[in-house]
Amino acid sequence: MAQSENFPASEKILKHSNLLRVEKIQVRDNDSRFTIIDDISFDLQSGQTFGIVGESGSGKTTLAMALLGFSREGTKITSGSVHLEGENLLSLPTNVLRNRRGNKITYVPQDPSTGLNPNVRINESLREMLDIHLPEVSNPKDRIAEVLEMTQLPSNLEFQRKYPFQLSGGQQQRIAIALALICKPKIIVMDEPTTGLDVTTQSKLILVIQKLIKETNTALVYVSHDLGVVRSIVDQVAVMYGGRIIEQGNVSDIFSKPTHPYTRGLLEAVPRATARAFRPKAIPGAAVEPWDLPPGCPFAPRCSFKSLECDSKMPPVQLLSDNRMVRCFNLTEASKYKPDLIALDRKLLEANDSVSRSIKLEVVEISAGYNTFREKKDSSQNDVVNAVSFNVSSGDCVSIVGESGSGKTTMLRCIAGLHQPRKGSIRFGNEILENKSKSRTLEMRRRIQMVPQNPDSSLNPHTSIGDIIKRPIDLYFKLSPQQSEAKIEELLDRVHLKSNFLTRYSRELSGGEKQRVAIARALAADPELLLCDEVVSSLDVAVQAGILELLQELRIKTGMTIVFVSHDLGVVRSIASKVVVMKDGVVVESDLTHRIFESPQNPYTLELLSAIPNLGKSDYPGEPQK
Amino acid sequence: MINYLLRRIGLVAASVGALTALVFLATNLLPGNPAIAILGKDAKPEKVLIIQEALGLNEPILTRYVKWIGNALQFDFGRSVTQGLDGFSNVGTLGTPVSELIISPLKNSAILASVSLILLVILTLLIGTYTALRAGSKIDKSIQIVGLLFIALPEFVLGAILIVIFCFALPILPAVSFTITPTNLVLPVATLLLSMIGVTMRLVRVGVIEVLKTNFVITARLRGIPERRIIRKYLLPSALAPTLQIFAIAAGLFVGGMVVVEYLFGYPGIGSGFVSAVAGRDYPLVQAYAVILGGTYVIANFIVDVITYFTNPKLRSLMMS
Amino acid sequence: MKFLSKTSLSTRVGITMVLFIFCISIFGSFLAPNDPNEFIGEAFALPFKGFPLGLDSYGRDSLSRFLVGGRYALMISIVGYLFGAMAGLFLGLFSVYSRGKTDSALAWFSEVLIGFPSLVLMLLLVAALGPSFWVLVLALSMVNLPRVFRLVRSAAQAARESSYVEIAESRGEGKLFIMFREISPSVMPPFLVDAGVRIPASILLVASLSFLGLGIQPPASDWGLIISENRMALTINPLSVTLPILSLAILMIGINLALDGLQEKRKDSFKLGIE
């Protein structure tokens, strides 16, 4: 949508037909030390859907809240305007603004569990909205029931009288949507409502949202980091980076013919579930934080096309067509570029059918659970893993995939010796593994290493990176100080971190860097088996691709065997040769990766696959090299 | 639900039991023969033996403990060894029963404590919430500074200052409170109140600010809910539990403060009674007072837990399942 | 000392105040112009030459009594704190590491001990053993132990459940390694802050005990004792009590200012959760 000052005449016409007009919004921290978002402008018509895509640090939640004239503690909206039906929300007195919120423009927060008042029942929350904004409604009870049905929730009294904590995440989120719809607003702003939900719950919720938008003709602003989800919901999309909108247009145009280097990089990094797959490609570097913004284009430090101007000036808004905008100095360069993609090479991933590959890890009928001291020790009622078996050949990567509650993490922890299975056994090499890691020999512990899920809690914040990596070396090997040092440097190099990381501490590192350190620590023991517990789940898409590349590299170069746990089938496709799908503690399907994707047998696998939001008939980036 | 209550009561009983054991140990196991302490160092050995016999000090400690507990449950805490004695001439009549001695002080302290506590709770909630809602403003900052001053002064200093102001400079209140009258109560209550309020108000303020930062309050604002309603329906219910916890913790400070305040004003309660008992090495009396004073914290926590349980729907359903 | 630059004005002022009082306590005896125990003249005499504060209730030099009044309390507080805190630290780490029944039992026991208001516990021990230096030290240790234990335990929980401790366990690291190398660094900051609060608070406890006549015994000098001995003459010659009162007040205000400053700084350095 045109919004620059080059079209003053049409501005007057647009003003009246625009439902929402956002102009040059800027949000800074209270002391004005840094800018969180800047120069944000776009328009929205009735019934239109608009997506805002960005990674962490891009400012998208700040923008979402600013649309309602709200800024979080410690920040304030310093300039710009938000015209809703002709009225500037930012210039309204507080009590009038409050009237518009929840009524004309509403907000659905990211985290469902903390967005609802835990102290009141569902129907009281819903009733409250009506009492405050639409007291003249004659039959509030009918309206409440109506909005519950719209979000595909039960509308009976028993359900209405529940408290939020009695509902599942998906249900809580629907209540949040119901609260946003009950006053029949003109615009609804949704801030990543599906984050944190299981893939199957997410896809159901997306269907609900799609139906609602169509039925009520409410305008929608949908904020997300997930390109696939955005693709399935909105028509227009704006891509944010470093607090700026760097590209904007029709969602099909943008996703098939992106122009900005960042958008291109994002699309190259997203794991694909479609047939023509390629290995996700990482964008080097890490997402920029608001207090660290470079002068000039925020993406410049990571951009492969940058020129001198990029480092000193912010590229101006460029209109590519009536509906398309981008901010970049080097579009022609970028457009000429053909991405260097590598097809998912089945041969590299595949387990050979030949017998020469030995079985490294054999899991036999493992059952494990969490019995409290009340239950009998061998009671099976609390099992989260039920008679699971699978094999991993030497040098292969096998992935265990499942949603939360599937038991996949518990299974991994059993292999690591951190959880005692109730029944069954695990063989490693030719030996049977002791259940408790304490009972295993030092040598055995050395050969199996684990990389945990959460980068923020996997590294001791008080120990320097160098010492973190050094400890396993000291523990497992008898090396001289010089040899240790050399080994540490070599390890850092292997995970592609510079040696100046030795003296740094985990709080100074980004998520991706922390994961690399965790991997280096695991590698320091020269293990034969690497256990990865959802190691990329909390990372941005572009960084995620980098870690996957690293793991693949390690496997090929050193013949390391890897067991990779994930909830994301798409991610798994690029590194695993075999996939074990778990649901409710049981293996529902276990097969070679390409067969799982091309011809899944089990209905649950099919459900998982179809729940992956795909990027549609996206041409970009084109045919990968064979 | 009954299960929960029973379990909590069991825990309280166990805690009080451990408390009594500690008290008993402290007064009986540690070196220092009570008989000698009573009679003085130059007492004749026969007299010491007689006293020891009378006090039952010759039996094994476990037996003595059990006997003591058994008696205590029937409200017999033994007899004082400093009060009501008549010169040891006739050993048969030892001092006044402790249970008699503690009744009146107990009543007095209860009055002092309840009045102070009620005022404390009301004022803390009012000031704490008020300053939290206007955090950072001038009035908030000035109240904080005044609060700081009150925290800084220990009870006896605060009391002394109040005495100077209200008893000497403007002689409107009495400096000692041997009898329980409303005027006599003013200064002790004021001292106790002021010494505690700095701490509790600050904690409540922090608690309320924390709730204000939570997502569901922010979301409520984004839904256009007016501020008054947010305070009533969102803030207070969530701030209730932490606030109660604060008072449970403050119970300990309160009791300690009460001891000093009673002593300072000569108020005849269990605090000053305890101090005299300690000074006089009146062990049975010391034991009884120590158990009562020590038990207050446990009881206070129990009451807070029960109230929290009943006001929090989440806990209730968790307990029932 | 590069963290000094990170502290706010509040903290710096607060720490200065506390240190100032500590200095008076430690060096006071060297600065006293007269013998604090010598009877000079009439009780509560107003200031005269050589005696800037006049005389106290027993006719002794108020200034000298004040200057030596801090050291016993300070000594008792520091020693009592050290014993109690070291034990509390070790037990706290051990309890968190062990988890399960051991942890619950130790926690319950410490709750019972905490249940005794500090003053009452100290009075109880004084009742049993009499008011002497080591008894007061023991009493303070008993007061500090469970409180430090509770603090350490709550600070160590997060570290105990973190992934890096789990990784260390899976490597087969021993109990002591995990307790001291992996968990205790997380505990140190709140522990040290707590020490900064607890030691001055202990001084106040000793002063309270002395005020009640059951702490430091005459003829030794202690601020609480001075206040107790001289309170009846507040209108005649308040000078005998003003300095002890001021010192205790400065001590407590200092702690609280320092604490406030720390809260502020922690809020500041927290990077806004933008996304």
C-alpha cells in the first residue's frame, strides 16, 4: 500500500477509505538510549489481513502493541500516528483510548496462560468485556454463547464456569480470541497466538482463525516468526528486521519472488516439507538487538550484498509496484543472485542397506515413567514411554519426533542415563548400558554425550566458555596443559567459533552461539554417540539452519552417530536418515526419512505432516543442484 | 480437602513438638545446673539435692520431657522457682503454678497484639497498594524515605523517642503502662506498629508492583478494562496470597518486637514476663513462655496457609484431586 | 573492584554509612579520651571541659562509653555470623543437591528453628547458659544458621535444576564438585548481600539483648546497654544516648539504602524483553 509522501493528493482519498492508517511509528526506551521500532507505516482496509513477520529482536510485538497505543514498561511511543477510522489513537485521552481497546481494536496475546485472569471464571471474563464496552447489549448470555461457538468451544454452562487453569493451551487461546471478538471489533491484532502449542493444535487453531476472519469480515493483523503459518492466514505481509519494515507486499509475491536479501535468506533457511527439498541455509551472524543497532541498514552486518552506503545510511522506501515496497540499496545485485542450494542428498543421509554398517545403539522394549513414592516402583500407570524399540546404525542420524507428552525426551534421557527405565534394555556397541549414569564406567560415559535443549540453562553462567569446554577434557583425558589448550582451540574451530570466545561468558552469547558451545563441550569427550535434545527448537529459523549444517558436517567428517529429538518434522528432514515417530509413549511409525515424507503409513504421521504449514507453491529459491 | 487440613495440622503439631523439644533441651541439657542457679554458687550440697529432687532433675531426660509434655497438655507447666516461694524452709511448697502466672500476661499480650496487628494489616495494605500504584512519583518516594527511617530505628529507640515526645515534651500520654487502659495502650501499640510498618509496607509494595507487571494485567489494559476494575478484580486477588505470606513472615519480627516494647513500657505481657523469667532463671516459666512465643510463628503460618487455600480456586481443585 | 561503577548512588551511600559505623566500632577504643569505666562525677552532668558529652547515669564519660560501645557487639556479630553462615551454606548446598526426603527434612527443621523469633531464641540460650561472649556467639550462630540455610537453598534451586548441572551429573562428577563448582557460584551474590544485611542486623540484636539487660553485661559498654541505662534521663541530659541511637540508626538506614540500590540496579540491567 502506498504510504510515502510522494502521493499527497491520493492521501486524502485514502484517509477516508482506510480502516487503519499507521504512519511513521517510532518506539524508544524511556531514556531514549535506543530505538526499538522506527518509521513503521502501512494501511489496512476493512476485512483485510496483514501479516508481520520477523525473528526475535525485530520489534514485532512492540509494533503489535503500539497499534493499540500501548507501550511496555520502560518504553514509549515517541512519534507517529495510528488512525483508526479517522481518529488518531495516540492522541486520545486515556479514558477514550480505553474505550476503543477491546471494542474497536482488540489484541490476542502470545502466551495464552498468562493472558487470562486466573482468578475469574471464563464466563465472568467474557461478561466483563460486554459490561464495560457494550452495556446496551440486550442478551449478553446469548452473545457469550455465540462467541464461544464461533471459536469452536463448548458453550454449555459447565464449560463457561471453568477457570483458565482447567483448560488446555489450545482452549485458553481460543478464549483469548473469543474475548477479542465478543465486542465485534473492526480490527483484531494477534501476536503469535500459536507459539508454544503443539503442531496439531496449531493447525486446528489456524483453521478456526481462518473461518472466523471470513465469517466476521474483521480486519486482521497477524504477527509471527513462522513463515508457513503467516502464508496460510494473510494476504499482505510486511517483513521486519531490526525494528524496521524492510519489505512489504502480497504474501504470494513476497514468498515466491522476494527482493530484499534478508527475506531471501529467511526463505532459504526455512525447512521444507514439500517434495522438492533442499538443505536449509543459514544466514551468518545473529539477529540484531535494539541496543546494538548499526548506523545504516540493520541487516548490513550480515548481508552478502552490502555496499558502502549500507553501513552508513538507512535505505529509503522504494515502491516496486502499486502494492510492493522494499528498502535496500542493492536490489539488482540481489536479484541477479542464484542461491547455491544443495538438494537433500538421500545418499548422504541414508542408512545403507548393506550389512557392513554395524548397529551402534539398540533400544529394546524400554518402558519408563514418573512414579512418585506413592505408587509401587514397577507400576506402569505413569509410563510416558511404553515398550519402545529402535536401532541406530553407526554413523547415522536417527530422529525421534513427537509432540509434547510423546515421551521422546524421556526416551533420550534414558539413553543418557539420566532417567531409569522401568523395563527393557539398551545396548551400546556390544555392551548393555547401565541404567544410571552413575553406575556406568567413566569410559562409557565419555562415549555418550548429550546436548540439552535450552541454551540458556545448558551453560553455567559463572564459568568461562574455555573452562566449560576444558572440564570434560580434564575429566576424561590426561593431557598436558598445552595439549588441552590446543584441543580446546581445535574444538572451537570445529563449531566455527572464534578463539576469543574462550574468555567470554554465556550471558554475552547469542542462542546459536550458546548451542555451539554446548556442542563443543560434548565433542570435547570424543564421543561416539551424540544425543541432541531439541537443540534447535528455541532458535530462530536462520540460526537453526546453521546448527543443522554443523551437525551434518560433524557426522560426515567424523562418523559420529547422532540421535536427534525434535517436535518439528520439517527440521528433521535435512539431517536424519531415519525417523521414529512417537505418540503417547509408543512408536507409531519408524522408517527411512524419505519414505516417511513421501508415503507415510500411519494416520498420526500424516496428521503431523499435514500440520506443517508449508510455503505453498513457492518458487523461491528454485531448483536445487542435484 | 479434609486430607489437606489434616496434613497441615499434623505438620503444625510436629513443628510445635520439635519446638518444645528444643526448648526443653535448651533449658535442661545445657550445662548449668538450675538448682545451683537458684540457690547461688555457695549453696549447701544437701539443699541442692533437695531442690533437684523436687524439680525432678535426677530422672533421665527423656522421661522428664515426656512428663513435661504430658503435663503441658493438661495445662500444667510446673511451678515457678522464683515466684511464690517462701524461703525454702518448707520444700514441699514450691512456687506458684506457672499456668496461673501466665494467664494474665497472655491476655494482656493478646490485646496488645491484636490491636497492633489489625492496624498493621490495614495500614500496610493501604499504603503498600497506594505507593505501588504510584511507583516512582514524588509522594511514593517521600513515603519510602519515611518508611526507611522507621525501619532504621530499633524498637527501643523508637519507643524512647516517642516517650520523649509524648510523655515529656507534650505530657499527654503515660510513659509506663502497668495497667491496661486505652491510653496506656497507645504508645506500645504505636511503637510496635511503626517498627513493623516500614518493612511490611515495602514488601507489599514490591509484591503489588510485581503483579502489575504480569502479562494478564497488561492484557487487561489492552482490552480496555478501566484501571479501577483492574485493581479490584485483577490486582488484589493475585496480590492477596503473597501479601499474606509477608504477614506470616512478619510474625517472627512482631513477636521479637513485642518483647522489647513490653519491657520498655513495663507492659505486663508475656514478652516482659519472659524477660524477667530469663533474668531470674525461672526455668519452668521460661519454658512455658518460650513455647508460646516460638509457637506463634508456626500458628501464624498455618493460619495463612489455610486462608490462602480457601481463597485460591486453583489450589482448592488441586488439593481435591 | 570494577563492580563499584555498576552500583547506584543509593548503594554507595548505604555501604559508606555501614562501613563508617564499623570503623567507629573497631577504632573507637583507640579514640576514647578517657577511661570508660572510671567514675568521674555526678550522674548526668552536662558537658564540661574534656567531656564533650557530659556524664552518664553512673557518672562516667559518655563519649568514651559510646566509643567503646560498638566493639563487642561487632565482634560477637561477625564471629556468630561466620559460624552460622558457614554451616548454613554447606547444609543448604547439600540439601539442594540431595533433593528428596533429605531436603524436605532439613527444610522442615530449619523452618522450625526460624519459627523462633531471633530475640526469643537468644534469650532462651542466655537463660540456659548465662550472658557471656561465647554464649552470645552461639546464640547468634543458631539464629543465623537456619536463615542462611533457607536463603542458600532457595537461591540454589534454579541452578540445581538447570541443564548444566544435569550434564555434570551425567559426566559422573562427584557431590562436592557439583555443590561447589557448579551450584555455589549462583548462590554467592545473594549470600554476600545477605551477609551485608545480617551482620549489622546481628549487631542490633545484641544491642536489643543488652538493652534488656541480658546481653553484654555492665560494666562493659554496649550501645544497647547505654540506651537502657540512660533512658530515664532523656530530658535531663539526652547527650548520653544520642550518639548510640544515631549510630544504630545510621547502621540500619545504611543497610536499607544499600539494598534499595541493588534492587534498582538489577532492574536497570535487565534488558527489556522486546519480543
